[in-house]
Amino acid sequence: KRQVSTQSTWERKIGYFPFMHRRAEYPSSTRPGSAGGSKSKRKQKFELTEEQKQEIKEAFELFDTDKNGSIDAHEMKVAMRALGFEVRKEEVLRLLQEVDKDSSGQINLSDFTEIMREKIAERDPREEIMKAFQLFDDDGTGKISLKNLRRVARELGENLSDEELQAMIDEFDKDQDGEINEEEFIAIMTNDDDF
């Protein structure tokens, strides 16, 4: 029986979802099950990874349609949505007003990056993982079956046999029911074999 590198295969699949590839990049104090935090009362500043900074820059530049180095509220809303944040017009206007020092109705890349750093730091990693789970569990059974995984692989253009897909499930199927439940999926996403 051919052994498939299932951990990396799951990670490749999840990596296609923009909100998931940052799963391990949360500050330790916000990871599920983390006692977290330092002894200091000062909140530690969340740092973006180079990959996150690049994604933010690309979204900013894509929606800076007139290429003047700044974006307005509408462009900001679209850029934030492209980065996986569902924001309302009121929130965008409030955020823009907080950083728009010269009242131009526009912000630059530096200000946009700071806003996105704060938004990313506020994300709940478990909630993000559950959003990904629901993308797999399209039939709402609360489990990822071979059929679900086959559909996702097909949608992503991955040519994996049923045997390879079942091997992905089997490696992480702790209760041995032939499917991946929510807790097993969380263990996959957090690299936690002891859940």
C-alpha cells in the first residue's frame, strides 16, 4: 500500500483558502488552548509575517486603481474583502477616519497595513478553522467524508485517487469512523496530535 504524505496534503488543500494559510501565525496568547500572554500588563504587539505584508501590499496596489499611492473608502472595503474580511461600509468609514489625519478621504499603504495588522490580530483562530471545515462539509453532516474530500480535490484540480484521499482521512481519524469530525480537523489544522 502506497504511503501518502497526508499532513502536507491536508495543508496544501487548506492553503488554497485565504483565511486558513495564516493559521499558525497567531500570537501564542490567541491560539486555542493557550494559557498565553506575558506577565507584563502591556499587550504584546501582533507582528505580521512577510507573507501577510506582501498580501496586504498586493491587495492595496490592486485596488489603488488610479495608482496614486492611496485608496478611498470604497477601494479599502474591496481590498479588505479580498483579504478575507467582511466589513460594513460604516466600519470602513470609521477605520478610515481614525487614520486619515489630513481628512483627504484616502489612506496610504502604511495606514492600510496597520489597519490590517489589527484586524488580523483580532481573528479567532478556531472560528477560522471552522469556516474551512464548513467548506469541506458541504452536506452539513458535521464530518468530512471521502465524498467531501474528493469534491474538494476535484475543485482544486488535484488528481488524487480514492486510496490517497482515504489515506488522508485514515491518518487523522482518531475515532476510526472513516470520516474527519470537527475535533479531528482542528487537530490537523493546529498540528495537535493530542487533542
